[in-house]
Amino acid sequence: MSTSIQWLTKWLSNQLRRQRRQFVFLSIVMVCSLMGWLVSVGLMDVPIARATSSLLATPPKQPLGSYDYFGKVLSPTEAATLVKAKGLNPHDPKSYLKIGAVHITQKLLDVGEKIFFERKIGDTFGLQRVFGFQLGLASILPDMQTAIVAQQGKSTSNLPITLSRAIKVGSQVFPQGTRFPTGFDVLKGGVLPIGLTPKGEITCAICHVALTPKGQQLKGVPNGDLAIPFLIALAPNSAAGFARLSLNPLDPRFQGNGKTILDSKGRSVKLPDPTIFEQVFDDLALAVPFGHFESSPDGIFNTTQIPPLFTFKAGPYTAGGEFAVGPFGGLAALTNGVHSSEINLLAAAQRSAETTGIDREVYLGTVLQNAADPTIRLPNRVVKPSEWLRQVAPDLAQAELEDQVPAPGLGSYPNLNISLLTYNGLVFSPNTRNGGDMASGKFFFANNAMSAWQNSLVPPPNRSRANFNALNNGSVDRGAEVFKSSCLACHRSPFFTDNTIHPIAEIKTNPARAKSRLKQNALLVAPKMYSLDTPVPIPANATVLDVPTAGISRQPNQLPNGVLPNGGYKTPSLLGLYLTAPYLHDGGVAVRKNTLAVADNGSYQILDASGLGLSGTLSQGILPDASASLRALIDRSLRAKVVTANRANPALQVSNLDGSGHEFYVEGAQRQQDLINFLLALDDKPAEY
């Protein structure tokens, strides 16, 4: 019996060893197969090509657990030391909010992303009842729905619609059957474009999220072919945005059947004919290229392209750099502006006389006389428009001050002063206890949450075969040497910016946008904000903080250094250039794909001159090619041809888009090619593929 048991034990042991060997072998096979699959679908980041230049070091990321203190990144220890120095308890989370420090947590980033993707921009009263964005969108909504159904659940980065009926916009008629590229991005299985809510409201994502041809979301990448001008012109009262263009409503050319009102001095003034004025505005809007917008009510027609949102260490913000102070170094102030000063039509009347030369009553009358909602249009009698506005919309919180509170130290609405923190005196900050609003929180919460999330974004890896070859054959490294000698003085690694506003006399690009804030300089007062633990509505005893401006502007009540006296442009970060063509603030450096034939040594021939400039690209809703557009940026001869093409288009000249300036050229075809390859490699890990 014992012998039989020993034999059986030995046999079982051998079987187990054999099975273990088989299991190990099968495990190795499975792991290898899994790794191969992961590599094939891009889920494992295995570098197979490299560059060695020190300029290509991976840019640091916003550290989770750190604190933002007015643009400075503080470690928890540094933040605790600062709190203690101000006489507060570093163990109490509220202490950090009391001094204006924002704790960067994953929860904050998640909320910021949700607000960015899902929360509407703008007050309902102004954007919908006055301007009529929803009504304009409704005119093409059935065609959009048909187009989405026709996608059969597939994603698209540019939803084309076919008009089921003729539409007249401005003086143009789009016939029935017209196929129109909207630029809307729709996810796989999506029923609405990204950034459009079921109520027909827009969110930040409509402009700042793009899709790859395979349907992958690129968060922070401009939706550069979005038909913004068309969508604006569709609104029945789009001319309510007249202060964003160079239009004077009292120009005799616009006279006709306009209402008569009393201006701020009690004088009778006849407003423009609403039909004539609307048509003129719409025609000007339709002439603007796709992917461009005009947001500042400065009386200057100075459109810019949608910017990328790889914002960490990339301030000051906007092309002119005017958003430079406050939390996140001005990024939160810009985010606030998107939800307030840059979109609030009615609040802009406060300082319209000083900034555009238009009396505030004339401004309000022009905005209201053709309102999308007939019940708030001016009556058939002579009135002061400001008094009529309060008669039809007595509750400010349900009108132009929806989710808006005045910043401290600026007076009271509708006579607010302005500051570097808020260019209309208002702050987007929904009531703290509004549980149904994802943006609800303490003072400035939503702006800070969205800013923290934007600062977490990095360019996705450039997985093109061209980038692999350029990294592998040394072209990117050679381009780094060209960059050192030609570009590094202003575009400093690792974020490729010097965070400086350079005067227009130095940059020489089209000056129109640089002048946007100049008339506001005389209106500025020192910026202040409530502490970040302050509830909304604001209590009478709320703590007020001075917003630091040292090193940013000469005086707290002056525009940032570099803006005065004639305007300037900030040095943009170059990260993600391969995704952000065209180039310069006006997007004027644009070349269509297949316009150039480029040899291996970088020399080129122009195959089709119609592809040069905005006329051959975004004016037709066609995205420019990054490599060809960068060549136009650095090649003197090609740039001259691009600028000439832009200037030959009267519509582009009206909106001050020409691609001129930034005259920093590189000689030699191979040096140009290497520099282009270097610039196209600037992704999340520039030295690796």
C-alpha cells in the first residue's frame, strides 16, 4: 500500500511540475501577445525613435497636490509656510482659500473638466433672448440631425449638412441643397456635436476640443474649422454684437426705420434701421474665416483664431497678453472673461462711451430694438433704453447679471469701474448653494476649477510617420541647433515662451488686435478680489484681497508691461504646433495641403498658388497644413506670397487678417526643413516617438 502511495505521489508531483512548466510557457506567450497588442493600439508608450537635444526635455506638468498662488506654483510645504506667515492655521484648508491659494486636486480637475464640457457660456437673457443664438441654430437643426443620422454612429471632425431649404443670411442666399461644412465635431454614437447642449447652448468645448480622423478627442486643441461666423450670422439679432466690429450705429448709411430714443444726456437720437444694420453685420461676419472669432467689444474689427489650451506656464493669456494677473497667473481671469466681459452683450454698455465712442443709451437701444424676443424690443415710443431694459427685465440676476457678481472696489452696476482682473467689472461666480449648477461654489470657484483643468492638458504625441523619420534620422536634433540660433531668445525651453509681451514695433504683426485694450487703460483701478472662501451672494463683511501686479505692470491700474503705449503681443508657447495651424495671432500664415512640392533637402515648388493664405484655406472651411504653414512662417519668399494673397482679399483686410510681421526668417532649404521638423516634434515628450 505504501509503495503504491509513494508511486502515486511521485506521479502527481511530476504531473504538477509539467503543468507548471506549461503554465509558465503559456503565461509568457500571453504576456508577449498582450504587449504586442498594446503597442499596436498605442496603449504602451514605447519610444522607438529619439532625439538628444537638451531643448527637447519633457516639459514639467502641473503637480497634483500643489497650490496655485496668483500664478506661482507652491509645494504643500511652501504653501503652509506662506499661510503661517500670514497668521493663519496651515492645518485648516480654509486658511489657504483665505489668502487666495488654490489647492490642485484631482477632484478640482474633474469638476473643471465637467464645467468646461457641459456648462453653458453666457447669460440666457443676452445670448438667447436678445441675440437669439438658439433661434439661429434652430434654422439648421433639422439638417444637423439628418447629417448626424447619416453618419450611422460614426464620428466626424467636420459635420457636413445639406440645407433642406434656402436660407438667407445677410445679403447671401444659401440655396436648398447647399452642402455646408459646419466644423462641428461629433463623437462615435453621438447625437449632438461636442460643446452643444440639448438646449442649444454652447460650452467651452465647442471651440477647444477637436477629433482625430479616428474619432479620438483632442482636449485643448482648437476646433480650427468651426464655422463660427456662419453660426453667429444665423442669429436673428447678431448685430447686437456690433461693438466687436468697426461699426458705428449712427453712421448715416444705416439710417431708415430705426427707433428714436433718448441718449444719456436726454437728447433724441435715431437708431439705425434694424434690417439694414443686421444685413451689414452679417455680411461682415460671413467674410471672417472659419475658426476665427471676435470677442472684445472694443469697436475694432480684429478677429483672432481659436487658441490652444496647453496653458501651464504659458501666460500671460490671449494674443495681446492682457490677462496676466490673479489666480493661475491670469488664466482664471481669462476664463472669467469668456463667461463675462467677452460675451456679456448688455454689461458692455457701461463703458461703451469711453471704449467705442458710443453713448451707452445708443448702445443699449441698438442692441434691444431688434431683440430676438419681441417682448423686450424697444416700444413704439421714445424711451431711454436703460430704463426700458429694467422695466422688461427688473431682476438683474435673471438678466445680464445671471451668475455674475461685481468685483470688490469697482463700484456698483451699471457704473462699474474695471481692473486687470475683470474688464467689465464683473466676475462669473454662480451662487454657492445652487446645488443644481455644477459651477456653483465659493467666489471664483468655477474659473479656478476650469483653469486648473486647462493647466493639466498637454499636447498629445505626434505619431506621424514624418515625425518618426525626423527623430530617427537626426533632422529634429539639427533643427534644435537652428532653433537655438534663431528662436530661443524669445521661445525658451521647455515651454518655448519667455512669458513676455513684446511691443508692436518689435513684432510688426498686424497691430489691430494689439490695440484692443488701449482705451481701457484710463479706466483701470487696482485689482482686488474676495477671498476664495467667500460665499455667493457676497456677505457685507467679506474679506478683500489685493491682487498682486508687481513685475506685471508698472502700476496696479495700468495695462501689463509691453502693452503701452501702442499695444503688443505675447510670446506664445510652441507646444503642440503640429495641431494648431495656421500661425500668428491672426492665423494669416496658412497654406493648404498639397500646395507645395517639397524635396528631401527641403527645397520646394508651389504647385497651386490658390492654396496660399486664408483665402485658400479657412475662408473655404479647409484646415491648413502644419508643415507647409510653418514653412511660410520662416521662409521670406513664401511668406511674402502668403501675405500678398491675404491682402488681395478685401474681406480679410476689413477684419485685419494678413499674416504679416514676426519677420524672423531662416535661410537654407535644409535648415528650414530641420527647423520645421523640430517644431512639429514639440508634443508631450518631444524627444521621443
